[in-house]
Amino acid sequence: MALTLYDKLWHDHVIRSERDGTALLYIDRHLLHEVTSPQAFEGLKLAHRKPWRISANLAVADHNVPTRDRQSGISDPISRLQVETLDKNAAEWGLTYFNMQDRRQGIVHIIGPEQGATLPGMTVVCGDSHTSTHGAFAALAFGIGTSEVEHVLATQTLLTKKSKSMRIQIDGRLSRASSAKDLALAVIGRIGTAGGTGFAIEFAGSAVSALSMEGRMTLCNMAIEAGARSGMIACDETTLDYIRGRPFAPTGAEWRHALAYWSTLHSDANARFDADIRLNAADVAPQVTWGTSPEMVATISDRVPDPEREKDAQRRDSMERALQYMGLEPNTAMVDIRIDKVFIGSCTNGRIEDMRAAADVVRRLGRRIAPNVKLAMVVPGSGLVKAQAEAEGLDRIFTDAGFEWRDPGCSMCLAMNADRLEPGERCASTSNRNFEGRQGQGGRTHLVSPAMAAAAGIEGHFVDIRQLS
């Protein structure tokens, strides 16, 4: 019987299945951060239990950490308590933990792959929805709730049900000005934020195969924004080249044995999917969201849509509310939208490839940020990304142009730390969500690629980077 990649990963980890479809799934890797783990550890303590498999866990503080003046500590008492609680729990149980001062610290979905803790064929969970990122390694990866974090800590298993399978086939060649972020937004614009609900998505096709591992992680990262619980990509030489030699990766005979298994991690030629979507990468132009959902997206050459042209009353109402919140008029050209702030970073676009793409645009434009841009910040996704960027001189390119070069963390992706938008401020953001208040109460978020965000910072408004020399 021909199997999809999802079928193979599922079958390899099911311990027991019930008649109603509920299954007990073995979990290979559990990633922890400071937001969802304190309650889970407290639950273990109250139940007189302890973590069952210490080596399967990797912990890091990322959501609440400051991205500047880190030596001064965390000023917000709630954020400080969450991080200190993770410090304490990690020390008590002997977990592998990258604390706030560790040079390997960063966003959990960046350091997992970076350390080789994410490997093909694994089941990977974390108390964070963007765990889908790790599916880029032919892994079954998804976010879980706080009570499930406790369950995985105690048993290394999870009760869940199998999803349906969807293949999103993307062929053709992506233009130089477009990126994996643009692919992700184009997919969401096509199927909607509910299009993947109930599905595990496999991204396939020549355009996907041509992506670097960093691009693949960006694509899988945003599968959750399409409504799916997980996104995944088959294992190939690009995958293996990325993993080889990383700290947690197998070596010697274990590496050779792993390769034999990893070579099977792809959908069989005749595998059947419950849904099939096809896109041509050559048609994907640089994208900009205009509303309060990732599906409210347009190309940079388009205009803000007019709700009056929408026949569906519910969609028309949603568009009107979004435009009111975003402070935009229908039919405004995307290139005429002025911004107040720029955020380059997040688990979606905080890797070295993203830093390079943004720095290249800044270098080519050769100017400082526009006078109307109050703040432009670049936040590497990990300490190792930061060090690599500095070794390449990327930090100087940014700072010479007026961008702030920060320490790693989730930063302005979400309003859980000191980096946030003020009411009414408009941001060109490389993050993944743009709902009301995501980056700060009353803040207005436009999701774009790193190159698009950098160009907007220099020009003071969105620009078509295809026209840059």
C-alpha cells in the first residue's frame, strides 16, 4: 500500500489506537519554553510525578527575554517570574537548557534545528503553535497545550487523533525577489486561514525542493496560519547536509543507520491524499498583508481591496472591520502605505538566511532609514545566528543604516516583552500573525519577507523590491 509521508510518521509512532480514532503517540522530542512549562511542572509536582525521559527534552527562554540591556535582567515582574521558574525547573530536573545568558539561547524553533535536536522521522512537540516549523525535517511536529505539556513530560506520549492529509504541490521557479515567506503567504491567500483545518500538510514540488532548509522551515512554520496542525517536507540531500555535524545529530554507525531510515521519509509515488492543491512559484510576487489575518494578503503591485466589491456579506463585514482597525482606505496602492516601525526576526524569519536577505537590500539601497520610521529593529533568532551575522559584517550594514541590532528572542513578534507597538503604529513585520493587538494593543501589523521589511524601512513605505537595482 502506497503511503504518504504523514502516514509513515504516524504509523511509526502509534503505540495504541482506539475504535474512535484516538491514538497514543510516542513523542521523540519535547521542546520547552518559559510560557507554557511552569504550570506543567507544577502539575507534575502536585501529582508526585517526574519527567519520564530527561534526554528527550530541550528547554530555552525566548518569549519574555529582553533583546537589549540583557545584563540588567527582566524588568517586568511576570516575565521575570516565568523565566526564573524555567531556570529553577531545568536545574531541578537536569534538563538541557539554554538560559538567557547562554550564547546558544534563542527562539525555540530556531535552536532545535540549529542544534540538531530536530531530526528526520521524529515526532516533535512544544507548547507553542509554530512547532510546525520542525516538519521541514520530514518530522511530525505540532504545538500542544499546557496540560499536554505535562502529559508528555510525565509519559513521553500524547493522546491525539490522526488528521487528514493535504499535499500542496508548488512547481516552477521562484523569482529572485520572492522568498519562502512569500510562498507561505501566497498559499494562505489561496486556501485561507481555515483551508488546512483538520489536515496535515505536505509541501512538495520542484519549488519546494529548491528551497534551502531555512526556507523550508519558514514555509512549514506558517502551515499553522493556514489552519493545519502540522506541515512537513520530505527528507533529501538538502536535509542531510543541514543536519550533518550538528551537536545533537548522530555520528558514526548511528549516522549510517539513521540514513537508511531517513531515506524512506517521503511520500510513495502512488500515495493518495485527501486534498491536493497546486501552485506555480513563478506566479508568486512579493506579498504584503493588508488586514488582520494572514489570508488578507495582496501582492506589492496590488491595491487594498474594496469591500463593496465583495458579494459575500460575512466576508465583506470582515474586510470592513479589518480596514477600520488597520486605518486603510479601499483601493490604496500597497506601495503608498507608509510605516512607523520595522521588525525583522521571529521564528519565521530570524535565521541567518533572513539576515542576509535583509542586509543585501539595505546595502543595495545605500541609505539610512526614512525619517518617518521611528524604529527599525533586527533581532537574530539565536545567539549563534547573531554571531554568524556579526562575523559576516551584517550587523554593521544594519547599524550604519540606522537599524537597531538586538539580542536574540521572540521580541516584537508578540506583545509579551518590552518590544511592542504603540496604539496606531504601523509595522512592516517578518513575523507570522497580524491579528488585532498581536504586536501591541492597537498596533497595525503588515506581514512581509525580510527583504520587503528592510526596503520599507529605508523608503518609509512599502516598495516593489523587484524594481531595485
